[in-house]
Amino acid sequence: WWGNLSLRQATLTVNGQSLELPAGSQGTYDLTWGHRRPVQNWNWLSATGNARCRKTGACVPLSILSATDQPGALPVIDAAKNNVWLADVHYKLGELCFDYEILDAERRDTGPWRIHYLDDSQRMELNFAPGHRRRETRSIPLVYDVDFHQYYGDLTGEICLGGLVYDLEEVFALCEDSWMVM
């Protein structure tokens, strides 16, 4: 289950400290249940913010959730977990392409990411600028091996859906580069 949120009222509490979140704050959620594959290798995108329609000038809420398997994932599953919400309209897309360069193999720092999609009637051309990174590595030989990376930053670009072109505005994104063998 994937979706997006627009808060009416909320309080975030971490380590006993509370922060009131302003009305209209946006977010996404991902509740994935099911069988865990023995070899996982994916890129993942979760983004929330606003998009402005070039034709009408209307600014609408935007949410993107995408998971794309990379070579080596086993077994191969064609799940097509690529979703975009513009205002209250949901669009299902085919597989997105994630292009980026690993600048430091030891730390797994990356340069900018290009995330794109094209079919006969839908198009997405996005640029992700990672600002912060979180890494989790764990290994027990012959049991499991995990090298999990989350990159946080800004997403810019344009989306063409439903015959209209939208420019992204103030979009925060989380991208993942993950390898797990279990």
C-alpha cells in the first residue's frame, strides 16, 4: 500500500520533544507486506511536494512512489510499482530508469541522479540532487549481506501526464540504492 498524506493537524514527538507540524504538510507512506526475495537489488523513489501545470498555472499536490529492480534481483518480479498522484488523480506508470554515478565506491556517495520515463502518452524527466545520506551495512557470512543507502534531497524537473505538462516545485525526495542477500 502506497499513498500520500496532507495533514490537517499533527504533532511529531521524538525522544520526548514535540514539534507541531503545520496544516497542509505533505508526506508519503509505504506499507509493503509479503514475501522477501532472497536477492534484492533496487532503486526506490519517494517524493512529495507541489507541481504547477503549464497550461492552467494551477499548483497541485504531487506524490511519486517508485520501486525499480536492478540487475541481479532474484527472482525477477514485474511488479510495476510506479505511481504518481497529481491532486487527487492517480497515474500508474511502467518502469522508471534511474541513472547516477557512484563517485566514491567506499562511501557510496553519488552525484546527481536522472530519473526518467517515456511511453506514448506519458513522460517524466526528473533530476535529484542528494543532500544527505544514510547507510546501513550488515553481514553474517552465509546468512545475509545488506548494503542499504538512502539519499535525501531536492527533486526538480517535469512530468507530462493526462495530456498536461507539470513543473515540480518544492519537492523533497528520498532515493534508495539497495542490495540485500538473504
